[in-house]
Amino acid sequence: MKKLHRRSFLKGGLVGGAAIAAVGTSKHAEAAGSFGGYPDSMGVLVDLTKCVGCRTCEAACNKEQGLPAPDKSFDDPSVFEEKREGGLPRRTTEKAYTVVQKYDVPGREHPLFRKVQCNHCNEPACLTSCFVNAYKKTPEGAVMYDPTVCVGCRTCMVACPFYIPAYSYSSAINPVVKKCIMCYDTRLKFGKPPACVEACPQEVMTFGKRKDLLKLAHQRISEKPDAYVDHVYGENEVGGTAWMYLSDVPFDKIGYDTHLGDQPIISYVKEFLAIVPMVLTIWPALFTGFHLLSNRKDGLKNEDNKS
Amino acid sequence: MNSLKSQGFAPVVSHLKKDGSEWTVKEKLMLGLSPKEYWAVQLRNPFNWVLWAIYAVGLPILVGRFIYGLGWVTHSSYDYPWGLFLGWGLFVMVPLSASGFMMGTTVELFGRKDFKSIERLGLLNGLLGYLFAVMFLQVDLGQPWRLIYPMFVSLGPAAVLFLVAWHVATYLSCQVAELVPAFAEWMGFPKAKQFIKKIVLGLTVAGIILSTLHQGALGALFTYAPGKVHPLWYSSSFQWFQFFVSAVFAGLSMLIVVSTLTKWFMRWRCDETYLNNLSKLTLGLAKGASLALITYLVIKIIGIAHDNDWQYLASGWGAWFMFEMVVGVILPLIFYTMAVRNGNASLARFSAFLAVFGLALNRLNTALITFNWQLYQEIPHWREVVIVVTVYATYIVVYRAVLARMPILYTWKEKK
Ligand code: SF4
Ligand code: SF4
Ligand code: SF4
């Protein structure tokens, strides 16, 4: 149980996230943070208080996305006890675009279940880090991936702050990134809710326009202030995400990284991107100048030993 | 070969044999030995035995990587998408190869012709390092045959890796061009050499720009993962600059290391000018490296102060960080300074080994060891290690082969 709460035994480290968040507010970041996604993009509000861990969503996703059969059937609760390296809970893989995790929270009547999938960020780190532009944020809100151009450098996996993209390492000929696409081509495109959302028997998830969902989320919190912590995870994290979460347990206790800051990941890269044009324009003049200077200084002395 | 030379063997230094006839290309490839002598020399060399052992194990595994996929040679980690191939092959190899642009700058731009005798070694060290960084990349990419996609098929110009890809590609061609004179002398193509001489200034300036940017960009790649790299190794504002400055001392130190190795193991191939100047030049390089080291130390401290990371120094990670800084930065800095002051080239050489170690440790720390420091430690798969050793061995083989032949460590004698 303790193992699940990686944050609780790593408290010393948390300040790091805070420091990063502080850096993120420096001058370059503001401009980047103002994009905020497409105005009418869709999203999903996940109310973690309602989830019972039935994994129907996992099964629905598997079917909708034509993924390979799982190692253990979708009604086998033993998957919740599985740990990956470091004693961490299960995560998305090349065979599962979404997984449900279980957290035993001291003092809570039932365990808390948390559905994990791509959050479809407003300014996705995966998208901005990809050097072949394999990712696209559609106006509907989905972050799509194009396997036909992907080179397989896996920078997007390094960049995703939520550890979402998986890679089909097992394939030698056509390994690709595997992640949730918000059922874009089969559903979202036609205005329909994603398969996992529709399949959920507990109506944990609400599909709608992101801005309406935000209103709804805050309304739920203000109507039942005792039933929720006052935080909509995903409202501002890394520039806002299409999938957002409500919980009755503080988010940092259930595996959410609450130190990501509000700036999109790309804002941390901007300081470097800003110097590129400077170097490109100033360096040639500067160094040619140095050359002329140092050669004048040496005079003709060197003329003859150039070989 | 060193012993052969002491027995009176004279290596190829011009197009003409002692008797006045011309060497054929094949004879030049055989180092001017008869085929029988040549293979006998290769067999006698214990270092070659080690290489064969590495290949015996490594080649099948390298081939297996392309047959069975990355999943067979790595742990297929989703949390650690980058392993040793990039950690070592890209992030360590590239800064250690920064010597190319610095020697170009020193000799061609600043007109320091006194560094001429070591310029080519610097350029070659740069070229081969980059070439093998690309090899490592090819091993690591999921779909290596799409290597040119970022150039021509689907462009993502806003990404840092896009810049790295373009710059490394362009810079590689620059470096090839810069070494054409050596190849041209050896093959006897004077025209090619003349042509490069005309554009060498342009090449050098291009080299500086490209190097500043892609060395920095390798650091900037980690700014995509602000929460994943340990704060002591991470700085949004200074990461690119830290990577660039450390590449400067790393490139110079690597050049000292390689020149030391040539002095020890390939003495037969070095000419008098090279050997006689080496100690003086080593100290010159040491001076440059010490300046870069002090700059690096200062910006590292500024980086920590800027993000207010002091409290981490008291943790276990902090101790590890201090180890890296003391052994890899502060000690080399002190030794280099002492070496320069006392004119002690051996101390500078020792210091160079430390600095190279420090650089490698820094890059591995950033890319692998402290990466995901809040999750868990990833220990590379043994096959991954074997492949890295095999590719690196190939780097050494090619390096040695070129040094043994082309006029890098010696001056070609043109016929008059
Ligand atoms: S959660 Fe990760 S994979 Fe999904 S859009 Fe955001 S950065 Fe990309
Ligand atoms: S792995 Fe593919 S999608 Fe991800 S950054 Fe590299 S090329 Fe882009
Ligand atoms: S939105 Fe679609 S692809 Fe994503 S987890 Fe749900 S079912 Fe799977």
C-alpha cells in the first residue's frame, strides 16, 4: 500500500517540481501559456469519486481500438496488485491505451480507482517535441499521432509529463508509438463520445465542450464542497488538458503529479529556442571579424607557411 | 608497429617509395608492408585479440537487434525511452567530438598556425565522433530507415531534435570537407585540396555556428522533461549553455587524451614535428580547457542558485553531484592550471582523462542516472551494453585505421 504513494516517501524531492514551476513563470513562459487550446474543443471530465474499478472502459477501449487481447481478462481484479519497476502501479502500454489503477487511501471507505489515458493536452509536450511533426492537435481536442512518419526517436515519450505514450518495442519492422487518440477517427470526429466514456456503467466520465466541463466541475465542487478537494486537475496543469479530474482525495496522494506547473512544457524550451536566431545571425559576423582582426595582427608573417 | 619501426621500417609518407617508384593504393592501404607482413603484424597485436573477442560476442547481438527489434536488446522501458545507445552514443560522443570545430577555429580563424600539427587530429576526432554518434542513433531509432524523414518527408522545425538532426547532418558534411585535404594528399588529388582551401573559412565559421547550436540543443532536449531530470542536473535557463561550455572543455580534453594515446601506441606513425610540438600544444589545449572549465563551474553554480536548488546538495543525489563536480570539474581545473603554470604536460594529460570522465558522467547522469529520479533506476539490459561496446570498438578500429594511413599525425611530403 505504501508503495503506491511514491510521492509520500519522496517528499524531499517535491520541492524540485515547485522550483521548476517557479522557473516556468519567467518571462518567456507567459506568451506560450496563452494559447490554451481551441476554443470549442471537446474534453472529458472524470469524477474519480464515482469509479468502482470495474475496468469496463479498458475493455471498451481494447475493442474500439482493435488492440491485442490482454494478458489477464478485463474482469480479473488481480491486475490492480501488479507492480511495474520501482513498485509503481500499472501504466499504459503498447497493448492498453487506458488502465485503471487502485489506490488504498487511509481513512477512505473504499479504495480509490483512477483511470489513466492520454490527457490530450492543450499544448502537448509530445507534439512540440516531435521532429517529424507526427502529432496533431485537432480542433475537436484530440491529440493524434501519425505512425507513417514516426522515426522512433521516442523524444515524445521523454517529453510527456504524464508518462503516457508507449512504444511497440517488440516489433522489429514497424515499431510505433501507442497511445489513446480519444477515439478520434471512429467517434470524436463525428461528435460522439469516446468508447470508454460511453461504456462506463457508473457514468464516471462526462463528455462535452471543455469550457462547459470546467463550469460543471466547479459547480460540482461548490455544490458539495465536502465531497471533493477544491481542485480540477487538468484545468491548468501544463497549460490545461482536455481530460480533467475531480477527486475527494488530494491529487498528490493518488499518483498525480501536482508539481508540473501551469506552463506548457514547451515554455521550458523557449529559452533555448530564443537564442537560435541570435546565434545564426550574430556568430557569422562576429567570427569573421575575429578572423580579420587576428590575421591583420599576424601580418604577412604567416603568409608563407600556409600549406 | 612501434617495434617494427625501431627495426628500421619506414612508414608511407609520400607517393614515392624509397626506390623512386610510386606506391599503389593497395600498398598504401597495407601501410607499405607486404600482405604477409601486414597480417602478421595484425595477428601479433594483443589489442586486436580483444577486438575479435568483442566482435565474436557483439556482432551476432547487433544483427539480432535488427531482426528481433529493440525489445530484444533493451528492457523496452516506456518510462526510460532513452537508454545507453543515446545516453552514451549521442550525449557523450558528441561533446567529446567538439574538438573539430575548436581546432578549426583556433587554426583557421584565429590564425594560430602553431596548432597546425594537431589540427587534423582534432578534425578527425570530431568527424569520427559524429559519424559514430549517428551510428548509435541508427541502432537506437525504432525505424532507422526513416532517418531522413525529418529532413525531407515530414518536418517538425519547432522541435529541438529537428535542429540537432539538421545541424549534425550539415556539420558532418562540413567536417568531411575539412578533412578532404588529408585524403587528397594521401590519394594524390591536389585539385580537391586547392578547392577546400578556398572555402575553409566558410566551413570553419559554419562549424562554429552549427556546433554552438547543436551542442546546446542536446542540453535543451532535456528541458522537455523538466520534472524528470534531477534539479541539480537541470536548469531551464542554462541547460543549453552548460552543455555547450562543457563540450568545449570535453572536446579539448578528448583531443589531449587521443593525442596521448597516439604518442603511446602509434608512435611509429607520428612524425618529428608532431612529437616535438605535442607537449607544448597539450599545454595550449590545457589552457583552453581550464578556461572552459572555470566558466562551466561558474554557470553550474549560477544554475543552482537561480533555481534555488541548494537543499538538494544535502541529499544522496547531492553527494553524487558533488562527486561529479569534484572529480570531473574541480580537480581537472586545478590540475590543468598547475600543469600550465609549471609546464607539466603529463599532469595536463592526467587531467584530461579526468575531464573526459567527468563529462561522460555528467551526460549519463542527465540522460539516464538521475532521469526519472522520482520513479526508479533503470539498469540497462546486458545486450544493450554489449552493443554499445561493439559499436564503440568499431569506432576505435576505424579511428586507428585512418590514423595509420592518412596524413593526420605526420605531414605528407609532396613530390617536388
Ligand atoms: S498526455 Fe502526454 S501524450 Fe497525451 S497529449 Fe499530453 S503530452 Fe501528449
Ligand atoms: S518517436 Fe516518433 S512521434 Fe515520437 S518524437 Fe520521435 S518521431 Fe516523433
Ligand atoms: S478515448 Fe478511446 S482510445 Fe482513449 S482510452 Fe478511451 S476508448 Fe481508448
